[in-house]
Amino acid sequence: MASPVNDSKGAAARNVLRYRGYRARIDLDADSGVFSGTVLGVAEPIVFHGGGLDELRADFEFAIDHYLDQCARLGQKPERAVSGRVLLRLPPDLHAAASLAAASAGESLNEWLVGAVRARLDES
């Protein structure tokens, strides 16, 4: 079942749904009272609609299931919103400082950077 994405403080995000590893941003057209959603992070546009939250979630799940079924039928690998891998370019002095900070903390540079990103997200 599609579920709201929680932020680091536990409050539900109001405009994002998650299902089977995909996330979608939802919007409300206040004039028509219709919710619409767009799946994030995939090249092929996947959109869905609903007159209420339950209908929106059901259409989101149907859209993702349909996309995955279509990929399987065509023998294509489905896109994933994110892979968890990031190529990061740092100025040499910043790279050196981050490496030293990571070593001082007894962490790999990757572990230290993940912690830094988490800390920054917690601030926002």
C-alpha cells in the first residue's frame, strides 16, 4: 500500500507518496478538488489522479504496478528513482578536510558524508 513519506522527525510529508521503492509528488487542484501525482526520478512520465486520498493512492499503486508489468512484458529493466550512488566532486582542500574529519571520527569518508547529509536534512 502507498504510504506517506516520513521526515526525520516523524511528521508525515503532505505531498509525497511512496510505493514499491517509487516516490510521487502529489498536488491538489483546489478549483476542481482533484489530486494529481507525478512519479519522481524516472524519465518516462508516470502520472495519476484521484478525487480523494484513497482513490489517489489506488491509482498511484495501479500506475506503478502497470509500469513494472509493462517493463517485464517488454523485457526492459524498470527505472528506479535513485540507486544510492552519487558521484561527488569536491575541491581538493574540502576533500582533504572531510577525509581527516572522517578518519578522526573512526569512519570511512562515505560513512562520514552520509552522516553529514543526514545531519543537514535534520536541520531542514
